[in-house]
Amino acid sequence: MARLDVWRASASRTRGYLLEVQSDLHQTLDTRVVVPLLPRATIGKLNPLLNPSFEIERQTCFLAAQAIGTVRASRLSNQVCSLLNDEAVVIKAIDHLLLGT
């Protein structure tokens, strides 16, 4: 498991994904901080800074930074890709959520 890995949300009714945003320094913890990546239809009004879009398995998904949370590491079992190349966009969205910048 690594920061900015994308995992299929196994119990999701929305067919979304989870983006792991927790630092790799904390891999010994039994939980991971994640942000949902969801289809457009499942998110209300989009905020361009808070909800950037990404192509995941040929589907456009939006980062739902406002729904940041934790899951047990054991629930992350089906990795589909990494957003490491989009790190700046992800960090900007989380900063906007937490700091308003």
C-alpha cells in the first residue's frame, strides 16, 4: 500500500474508488486515510478546487475531498492504479478543504 494508490471500493453502491492519502511513514497503522473517487452522478454541486476529475479504468471520477475518512487497511485489497503523477492536484484539493487556500 502506498500514498496515492487507488483502490476499488468493495462495499460501494456507487461503483467508486478510494484514494489512499495517508503518508507512507504510517504504514504500520491498521487504518488508512482515504478520499472517495466517485462518478459525477453521486456528487452534488462540484467545486473545481475541491472535486478535480481523474480517469480511472476508462471512467471519469471526481475526488470527493469533502468526504475524507478512514478505513481499515484490510479493506483495501484491489488496487487499480496510482495518482502519484497527479499529486499536486490532490494536495491542492485537500489543502482547499482544510485551509481554504
